[in-house]
Amino acid sequence: MNALVEVDNLNLHFPIDGGFFKEKLTLRALTDVSFSVEEDETLAIVGESGSGKTTLGYAISGLLSPTSGRIKFGAGLGGHSQESPVQLVFQDPFSALDPRMMVGDIVAEPLRLQGVSRAERLQQADDVLEQVGLPAESARRYPHEFSGGQRQRIAIARALIAKPKLIVADEPLSALDVSIQSQILNLLNKIKRDRTISYLFISHDLGVVHHLADRVIVLYLGRIMEIASRQDLFATPSHPYTQALLESVPRIGRGRRKPGQALKGEIPTPLSPPPGCVFHTRCPRAQEDCRHHVPELLPAPGRPEQLSACHFKD
Amino acid sequence: MSAIDTELAGIPSAPRQTIWQLRRKRFLRNKPAVIALAILVVLAALCVLAYPYSLLMGLDPNETNLLMRFRPPSAEHWLGTDSLGRDVLLRLMYGGQVSIAVGVLGTLLTALIGVLIGVWAGFLGGKVDAFLMRLTDVVIALPMTPVLIVLGAVDLSKLGLSQALASSPGVVFLRIVIIIALVDWTTIARITRAATIEVRQREYVKAATVSGARHLYNVLVHVLPNITTPITVAATLSVGRIILFESTLSFLGFGIVPPTPSWGNMLTNAQELVISAPALAVYPGLLIFLTVISVNFVGDGIRIAFDPRSEK
Amino acid sequence: MLRYTFFRLVQAAFVLLVMTFLLFMLIGMMPGDPVENMLEGNPALTPELARQMRELYGVGVPLPVRYWHWLTAAFQGDFGFSSLYFRPVLEILGPALLQTLKLMIATIVLSIPLSLLLGAIAALRPGGWMDTVISFFAFASISLPNFWLSLILIIVFAVQLGWLPASGTPLAENPSLGLQIYHSILPVTVLTMFFVGPLLRYVRASMIETMSSDYIRTARAKGLSETTVIVKHALRNALIPMVTVLALGFGMLFSGALVVETIFGILGMGKMIFDAIRYVDFNLALIGLLLATIVTLVSNLLADLAYAWLDPRITLK
């Protein structure tokens, strides 16, 4: 497999203006993040809110510039030219579509920005709308005439029209009704079958991730806790944080939780992340060492493909 | 495909009531606003009829006739004559044209400046925003009327205009419009900035940026069309204020200069005429009042009709 | 809070400095030069005297240079000489400012209870007939040209009825307080009419909001009388942010005072600025406008500080 995007030691910090006479604060959204997205794979990023998932998605799509580190685009991508190799699908299908534009123009916008003529791009928009399961006549309507699920289809159509190699989908299901979620999930799977495309699928819903992902990255306070294939991650989670996340998923017929496994407390503020291992404040296994030394992302014992950042990993 | 088919059933076959139909309905339900709008239409029609009226009656608004001073209303002069023997009604009509034109043009220019600054500050944010907002604070801190008077007193020939051009009616008119816009843009700038910041964060702007859109594209295609509502409301509400500014300036002698009539400068000398011809002091001010209060009621009606809290 | 105050003071001082420059440039662009104007009115002035006067007023020197001269002198407390009154401008300024402040304070003292009363009555039953009448009054207040209202009041009360004087300044050498008040009735009425509208709209809106809030419902549920609820709870709550509205209205009131003083012949700041500009008295116009700017700046500053004091979150921003 070829790497589509290589993220190398990415740091993304936001300076926070603390007022004229106050010291400047820094929000550490992402710290030392390295991974790659392979061609034709679905890479899921999971974590609680505030873990930096969305920031990571924005950085890869070029909306945010890294403070340090590199995002390298591989073969066939060649960086952010006007070809829009990366496209975004958002969580909220309501603010994702410009209410003053007709659906056809919304879907065709990436082509408009490439300079494609209006007739040509509207023709393509009709085709893509049909591919995502909407009638071509939708093109001449306004977004407010559509339901949430239909709008998400429109947003997906807009992402597809530019023939991207990578779609960053930022919680594309969480604002939808459960019955609609499965339809959109099926649509994403169908698109994946029809063309060579990679998804960076950002989610906090492990159920969905289990259904869709090839590989999974677990993010906590802007750092990668664990990277593993879906099978490894769900069968033999290595990092205590991953284990806690899996424990917290309600499943029927699973009995009571093992004591000491559930997450306690809240995620700390990224304005002052804890020293050492960022997870130590909530970790059931935390030792003195965890408070001082940042654990490296290293293979789990006996599973070279499964990387985990913990001093006491399984 | 069956799942998709059920989805399609949800697409409405005919467009629902558009937002504009809804707003019109809400505006029409607001009686004071509708009455005010009717009054404005009548007033505007009256002013437009100035030229036909002058032809019909064979009158000139600026021709003085000292033998005909302070005549009471008659068949030739429906509202009588003023201190220089000119027809009062005709001068009121022409004066109205000036006042309304200043109100409308002044509002357009005010909105133009306010929107440019507001969008610029709101879209770019950061240092540009901080600077422009401090500038706005400074202009707001100015005492309006005194500053307008100074601006009205500026000798345009010292700015390089020829004496004749500087005192021509067209330049005098434009100068009023410009100086009012120079001090009045702050409200619209603040409202535009707030609206821009809100729209800038919407995800459709991000989607366009990812596809390669530049700032100018986002501003023109996504931001401006989505902030027209607050701008329209703010602009309507500033029409009345601008008409009042113009009339005050003209009254004080720093606005529209005679012989060109304006509702404001028709009152300049009325101060000395309160004993001999009090009616001359009543008409122009009454028309200013009627126009401004109507504009304000219409503006308020538009504000309520556009209020997203009453939009469903 | 101290830091914030200090920061705002520095900011206001900077704004004032910028304003001196802008106003100086603008006033420098008024027509003619002051010596020319004096020569026209006084044939006794010899060319030699005219030359000396030109030097005295700095005519002919480029504007930015003149600004620098003015600024350095101003920092030593010398704001120049009035060509209109033949006196140092500072001597004219004091009494004029006092006159204007008297007018404005009388207006504010009348406007606050009036707007609270009307606003509260209107808010009792939003949409009721009392509300309709009061709201119409508020609209009229913001739509009335105040120079016209002055003329109408003069026509009715001074000319036709003869009840009140048309002039705002008593002729007597040392007028009694009663006489001063008698002469101020019309001007203060105009200013109050002009000022009460925006205030009352504000009170009404904030009362309606408070009346539907949870703690008012609680107060009612406790069985308190409607009067107690309105006066003790709703009105008091509406009062606090009114400080801000009042302070912001100060600049507006100053603008209104200019027109009223001009019509009623009151020698306040407004009329002084108006005359100085009309008769091209550079120094007087400049100091008058600066003082007007300071008044508005200070009231805006007080508004912000009052707001910050009442709402401590604002300093964190």
C-alpha cells in the first residue's frame, strides 16, 4: 500500500489572547502527532470532545497551518493545488450548506473554483447528486427544502464532485437520526466500493467506527494514545484509555463493568495539559513514573502493528 | 436502493412559502408600519409632483418677488408665499426632493462604508479587526453635530476645488451626503462585523476554502448574501437619522444653501419670522417630522418582520 | 479592574491626541484666514499691524507646523486667543461649559424619572393601549427635529400665549435662580423631549425582559403585590444597565444642546462652537470641539467602566 498523506511530528498550538496586560496562553490542540493515511483505506480517529480530532481534520485539509511538523501528500496528490485532493464533510448538515445558494451551485462549487464552465459543472452536479441518491431536480432547490439526511447527501456530493483522493469526514453522522445514520453509512460504503478513495473518519462513536474503519487512531488531549487495525484495537486494546473507551460503550448482554475500568473525572483543559503522560490524571494504572515521563508510541507486546503510548501497556 | 427511495419521498414537490412571503405577511400585519409606508408614498409622490405643479401654476421655486411677500394662501399660491415672495408649497416640494434624496443617498453611502469596514474587520479578524474597531470607537466618541458643522464649514477650495465648483449646488449636495456618511457609518459597521464573524465560521465557508476559495470569493459569494438581513434593517433605521442630520445642518446654515430649498434651510430665517409669519415655521418642520417618524415606523416594521426569533 | 481602568485611560488619552490633530486639520480648512476677517471689519488696522497679527495667529505657515506650535503651547496651558471675543479662549470656555452643563443636568434630572415612569407603564401590558400611546411618543421623540420643536414652542408659549420668554438667557445683571429657571423652561423642555425617547425605549425593553424572567415569577409566587414586584424587583433591575445608556446619551445630548443654545441664545458650549465656526475663530472652535470630544470620551469611558464594574466578566476579555 502507498501512503496518501504522511503526518510527521505535527504540532498545532493556538495562542489565546489573555487581554492586554495578561500573559499569553497557549492552547495545545495537537502535540507530536505522526501517522499516515494509506491509499483506499478508512482511517478512523476517535476521542472525546476536546481531544483535537476536528483540529487534526482541519490541519490535513489545509484549513489550519501546523505550528511545527509536516503534512506530506504522497503520490498523485502533490500538495494543495487547485485540484482539491482533500474534501471535507461536516457534522452539522445545516450550516454546511449556504442557504442562499441552489443545491446545484453548492454541489458544483469545487468545480467553479477550478474554473469549469457553469453548464459543464451543473451537468456534473446532476450526475453526482444521482450517485448519492438524490434526483437531479434537487439541483434547482434550496437547502432549506431538504431534511438533515438529504442535506448530508448534498454535502457528500459536493465533496465527491472534485474527485478527491481523501475525504475528511468530521462526525458526519452524529447530528442525524439513528435511522438516517445507517443510510448515510451505507452511502459512504457504496462510494468506497465504486472508487479508490480514502476516508479520514472522525468520530466519537465506537460502534460506527467498528462498522466502517480499517484502522483506528485514539486521540487524547492532542496526543495519539494508540494506533491499530480495527481487529486488534477492538479485540486486544493495548492502552488503558482505549480499554476505558471500549468499556464505556453500552452493549447488550455484557454484564457489569469491571471495577476500576471506567473513566473518572473530566478531560483536563488543553490550556495546561498534565505533565508526563497526559492521561495519568484519569488512568487507573497511573504510577509515579507516569507523572514525569511522556510515554513513546511503541508496539504493543507481541503485536508489531499495534502502537500504543503507555508505560504499562497490555 | 430501497432506503434511498424512502428518502426521496421526503422531497417536497412544490416549494414551501419562501422567507420573503413570510416577511411580507408579517410586515403587512403591522398596522403602524403599513400606515407609515402609505404616508411615505404620499409624501414622495408630492415631492415628485414639484415640476408638474410649477408648470401648472406657472411658478419658479427660486424667483423672488418682493411685492408678493408673506401672502396668505390663495388660488395662485396654495400655501401662500415666503419672505421673498416665493411659493411656499412649491419650495416645500423641491425641498422634500432634496431631503429625501440626501436621506436615501446618504444611507447608501453610509451602508457602503459601514459594510466595507465591517466585512473587512469581521472577515480578517486579528490586528486589522482591532484597528478598525478602535477607529469605530473613536468616531462614535465624536460629538456628532459639532463635527458635522466643522465638516460642513470646510472650504473645499482649500482642498483644490475651484471656487465656482465648490459652491455649485451639485457639489454642495454631494458634500452633505459625504460628510453625513463619514460620521454615521459606525452602526452599520458594527452590525456587519458581528454578522460577518458569525457567517465566517459557518462550515460552507470552510468547504469552499478547502476547495481553493480565496478571501474575496468567500466574502462575495458566501458572506455578503448571508448578511443582507441585518444590514437592511440597520440601513432602514438610519434613513430617518440622516434626514434629521441634513435638516439640522441646513437649518444651521452648513448644509444645503439657499436659494436651493431644503426643509431644513427653509426654517433658517423662520426664527425671525415667528411673529410675522408663524405658518412658515410650521410646514417644513412638520414635513421633516412626518417623514422621519414614518421612516422609523417602517424601519421598525422591517426589523420585526425580519427578526429570526419570529421566523419559523 | 484597576488595570482595565488604566488601560482605558491610556486609550482615551491617545484618542484625544489623534483628535487634536484631526480637528486642527479640519479647522485649518475652514474658509478665509482670521486676520482677513478682522481687516474687513476694521479699517483702522494698518498693514503693519496686520502683518504682526498674521504672525501672532501663525497664518501662512503650513498646517502641520502650525499644529506642532499649537500642541507645544497647549501642553503649557496656552490655547491661544479668540479672534471673536479678543480674550484668551480659556476665559470664555469656563462660563460656557457651566451653562451647557446646567442645561444637560436639568435635562437628565427630568428625563430619568419620566422615562422610568413611562417605560414601566408601557411594559405593564405590552401591546395594550397605554403601551401603544407611549411607544408612539417615544418614536415621536426620536423623530422630532429639535430646532423645529424649539420654534414651535417659542411660537406657542412665547409669541401667542406670552407665558414664557423666548430667550434662554435672562437680561438682568445677576439673575436670581428663579429667573434662571423661568428662562430655562423652554430649552430644557426641548432637550428632555429629545432625550426621553431613547431612554424610555430602553427602559421598556429591559422591563419587558425582566418581567418574564424566573425571579419575577418567583416574587409573584411568593404573593408579593404587583406594585412591589414592579418597583422593587423589575424596575431596580432595569436601572443598573441604564447607567450605561445614560452615559452614552451624553454625547447625543451635547449635540442637541448645540441646536437649542443657538436658537434660545444661551451662551453655552454649543453656541460658542457654532459662533466660532461661523465667524472663523480658529482657536475657539478648536478648543470648543476638543472639549466636546473630551466630554463624550469621558462619558463613554464612564459607561464602559460602569459596565465593567457591574459585570466583572468583561475585564477578562
